Amino acid sequence: MKKVLITGAAGFLGSHLCDRFIKEGYFVIAMDNFITGNKKNIQHFEGNQNFTFIHHDVTKHINIDGNLDYILHFASPASPIDYLKIPIQTLKVGSLGTHNLLGLAKAKNARILIASTSEVYGDPLVHPQTEDYYGNVNTIGPRGVYDEAKRFQESITMAYHRFHGLETRIVRIFNTYGPRMRLNDGRVIPAFMGQALRGEDLTVFGDGSQTRSFCYVDDQVEGIYRLLLSDYVGPVNIGNPHEISIKEFAEEIIKLTGTTQKTIYKALPVNDPMQRQPDISLAKKLLGWEPKIGREQGMKITFDYFRSLTKEELYISEHRDFKNFIKK
């Protein structure tokens, strides 16, 4: 049985990856410090003999007994509300955490996949974004703590590949959504759905002309899985290229939820990207991958998930206490 370590395993994407690797017959070692993850996301693995959990912060030394075949590094705050509240921790998990995991991969002779992001492209001057575009990022802006953590993550990963011959993979993840997201984490889908559930007007930043491209989580996980098992070393965009403006998307959410809210407008955050659309030609060619689940279907599943949560679960989903991490 092959063994895989998944960091950030109690998070949105991390927990879905645990599902996939258990399904594929792997022994899964899940690691998380619950800074943004939720224990409930991995609760269903209790008693599974092919699953074990380690409560650990990846910025600290990592030790895993026995052999290890694969590492998937998904530990990182990924939403604006989170990484703006804990900027130092965000930078540390992208730098120290990645360094620790690359060292572990080298020691275990394991293949490692690094979760990067479309945010490495910043506010792009090229549209749609291709993997050979270097990006337009403000290194000292408020979003720089996340963008630069991920850009450094890619750089050190390629350095380990070139210098040590380490087997590495890099996935550039575009906006992904689905069950187990947290409400009010600053990302547009849970923000809109949270407002709809509370009967509030939907907040659109700027004039709503900025665009995003939303990929359902099952499609994202499929792309990540194929990339891990591929022979390609460079970064690969995994996302849904169907682009929509935020204003149009707010109208879709109002229609989906059957509410009577209207949209209200606030100032656009600093360095918020005006366009976001992946060019997935490389993923199609290398992996035979493209998204299968349309936005209408995926959004309904996601809204039904949020609507099914109890009041206690909704509270946990909407509130995150960073007091133990703020000073670190």
C-alpha cells in the first residue's frame, strides 16, 4: 500500500484530497494545526485503518516514521480574510513550511506536489493566464503576504528539483468551490452564499466588472491527482476557464437561492485582480484533463451543503479565532 502525506488535510481542498486518496487505496497521513482547518472535515475517517492524523504545524520540524511515497503540501491560509489577519504565519507556511516538506521529501525519496495559486499572476496583464506568464504582483501590498509566499514556494520547489533531483510537481489552483468551504472567509462564493442565507444584500466590490472563473472541487481534485502521477515538473494551471463577471455572478446567486436581496457596492480592495481566467491548454495536453461539472450544478450542490449545516456548524464555519497565532 502506498503512503501519502497531505498537509492542510482538515481544510477545504485538503479534506477532499484525503477522500480521493483513501478511495484510491492509499494509506493517508493527514497533517493540520487547525489554524484555518476544521476537525469536522476529516471526522468521517475516524476508525479507518488506512488513515492517521497528526496535529502539527508544518513550519516546525517534521518527522514521519517509515516510508513515504508522496507528499501533497496544501497547508496555508488561502482566503483574504485569513491571510490578512495572520500575515506572518502565511509567509512562514509558504517558506519555512515548504522548506521542511521539501527536506522531508528528499529524506524519504518521495514525490512532492506543491499547491500554488493563480494569485502568483497578481493583477494580470495577460489574459487568459498561461503558465509561462510571470505575473504582475505588488510585493509590498497587503496581498503580497500570500502572493509572494506562493511565488517563493514555487522557486524553492524548482531549486530542490534542479539541485537535488527531487521529484516535484506544482499545481496552480484557480478559484475552487464546493462543500466544506468556510462561510465569510473573504472568497466570493462563501461570502455571497453566507449573505444569502442570512437574508443580507450581496456585497460587490468595485463596479462588479472584474471577472473570476470557478472550478468545482471534484474537478480540481481530479486534476491534482492526475498531475501528481504525471511526469511533468513545471507548474500547471488547474481551473475552469468559463469566465464570469462578479456582478453577473451575484445575480446568479440571487436566482439560485430564491431570495429577494439586491447587490450593494463597496470600494475595490487594494491590488484585487480585475481578471482571472486560466488557460488550461497544458492540462488538456499533458493530463487529458478538463472540468466536467458546470457552474449551475456545482453551485446548487454547494448551496445545499451550506443550507444543511446546523446553527452551531454555521457559527464555526463563519468564525475563526486566530489569537494563538497572531503574535507568531
